[in-house]
Amino acid sequence: MAIPRVRRSWHAFLRRRTVCAPSGNGGVRTLGFRFLSPASRHAMTSVRMRQVIFVALLAPFAKGVNADVPQRAEPAPIPMLGVHTLLVQTEGAGATPAVTAPLDTQPSGSALLVLNGGYTSNADGPTDNHDNTWSQLGRSVVFGGYGGRFNVKAYLALPARGGSDHTISIVKHGNEAGEISVPVIEIRNAGVLQDVAQNYPSPNLAGKYYDKLARALGRSGHSPTDGPTLTSGDVTTTGPALLIAVWWGDATVYHMTAVPDNGFAVIDSFLDLPPNSGVQCAVAYRQVASAGVYHVSWTGTPAQGAILWLFAFQSRH
């Protein structure tokens, strides 16, 4: 049997569709099938469109991230002083390899700075038990007055691997029993060695002879001149940095002082030598918060020349 078709106009369909509208409590209510006039349909459509646009605008903020807006970069960590030690072997009492006390260094994110002061013939660079790669910084610097037999070398591992019971060793092929001093400094959060200064200043002659005469007469004291003050070269930083200063005196003396200025603090030193002698040195550091040009002056007694190093470490930009 044929079923009669019911003809409906397009306007009738629109008038009987289900309509949703915002409710008073922030939700959505259904109005159901009802007759809507053209004006009512236009009003409901405008409300619905405003609601859709508002939700679309808030969607990125609801997720917590707006991909179209660059996010503020996290500040780079500031370089800081880590663990450190000073290995000393005196003349005739040394052994090979020369091995530092164990240190608990950072697993990653640090630099390791090592200097070797002693016999020129003990020319090997450092090795360690975490398989770091060591690079020599510049040339070896020879102590004056000893016929070229003694020098100082600086080495860097950056980035450095670390961990507990970290030791650094130097094999002494030239003079196994000879004197040697080896400062080791960890610089945490170091991304780059920004600058290095190395120089070898000497006190003026008046100060040097004053101290020599005082020692001959069995007196202590220091020169009344400015001779005992030795100033490093300058390093330039572009932001926060950790500065490491190292002093290596060259006099044949057994008891001495070496005091840095300009905000540097001594962390390791070997300044009171035994009768069989050794290699005198002192290590100091300073934390700086801003870009600048920095140096350090060392005041010491008796008057002597000194090989000076100044290193500036920064985080990677």
C-alpha cells in the first residue's frame, strides 16, 4: 500500500528543530521542538556564536601554553665553586703516579681545572678515573733562576664527567721522586672558559734586595716598598662568572705569604715548605655577578716573582 508523502517546507523544518541555549548556571539547556520566529532565531544564533568565539579565544590559555607567544627562556645557571684539592709531593719524597685525594665531583655540568708545577721532565698531562679528555691551556711557563728545570702547566676538562671517589693522576716519567704541586678545582655549571690571563711579574729590585738582606741577617719582615705586590693580567666577562686565580712563587725560601686582593679568597695553598723543599703555590677564587674586566694583585713576603694565572668561567649562553 502506498504511503502518502507529507510535504514540509524548509521554513517549517527550521521552526521545529531542537535549539540549545545557555542556562543561567553556566551550562546549556535544551528548548526542544518549538516554533521560533525569525527574530528569535537570529537572537539565538547571535548568542551561540558569541559563546563559540569566546571559548575559542580562551582555549589556548586553558591548556596553559600559547604556541604563538614565545615563552621566556630559563636563566642559565651561574658558575659556582665545586670541590677542590691540592696534591703536594716534596723533593725526594715523591712517587709515580702522583694521585690526588678522592673527590665527589658532579656527574656532569662541570669543568675541571688542573695545574702541574714541578720538574719540566715530568711532562705528562693529567688522567683520571672518569675518562675525561684533557686539553693544555697555552704553553708551559718556565720558572726563572733554575736553568729551565721547573715549569707550570695548566689543563682543562670541559665538559667533565665526574662522580664519587674521583681522582686525578700524573705519571712522572722524568723524576719520580721529584717535587710536584697539583691544584685541582671543579667549576660547577661551567659551559665555557670565557677568558684566561697568564703573566710572570717580578718585584722591583729594591724590594727584592731588602728581603734578601733581611734573610741574611736572620730577620723577618717585608720591604717597605710596593715590590711584594704582583698583579695579574685582565680577564673580561660578559655576565656572571667564577674567577680562579693561581699564584706560583719562584724564590728559594721555605716560609712565605701570598694574599690576594679585589675580593678573592684563598681556598688552597702550600706556603710553608719543609727542609727538603717543594713547589709553593696558592689558589683563590671570586664569584662575580656581572660583566666586567677583572684582575687580582697578590701581596706576599718575602719579595719574589710569581707565575700568575687568572681564569674566567661562565655558563654557556
